[in-house]
Amino acid sequence: MHKKLHRAVYFGKFIRRDKPNSSKGTDHGKGGVLFVAGGSVNGGVYGSEPRLAEDQLVEGDLADDIDFRRVYSDAAAFIGANAAELVGPGFTPLGVV
């Protein structure tokens, strides 16, 4: 197998809010982490560190830096699929592959 022919994409959607709820626990939040691995992946960190200041949260959740559909657009192009048909129009590839 040739390493440039393979990609792995992992999207972890589960996240907790920073602030405790009324029972001293934390609620499910919006956000997550996405990893792409493979031989010709343009490595690095995309996006910024989470911003936890109250005025930078969106309805109590972390603000999105990068829509996951931009990475899926990269993956679609890699396999020769039409990204707009898979994720919808307007999501330009991020350039990770």
C-alpha cells in the first residue's frame, strides 16, 4: 500500500460547556475536534485556541473557527467525489490534502 493513497478523518463531536449548570455539572456543548492523517496531509494546526471569555461564546458554546464541511470537501475531492453534492454548496476545501 502506498501511504499517499490513504487518509483517515476523525471528527469528535462530543464536547462539554465550560460553565457549570444548576446541578454543578456541565451540559453538552457545540464544537469538537477533527483530525486528518495520511501521507500527503498538509500537517499543522488549523484554527485557533478556544476562546472562553463570556463575550466570545455563542449562546454559551465555543465559537466555530472552521466548519467541518470544509475538511469534508477536501476529503471528497481526494476520492473524486463532488463536494457540493455531499456537503452542500459554498464550503471551499480547507487545503489539508
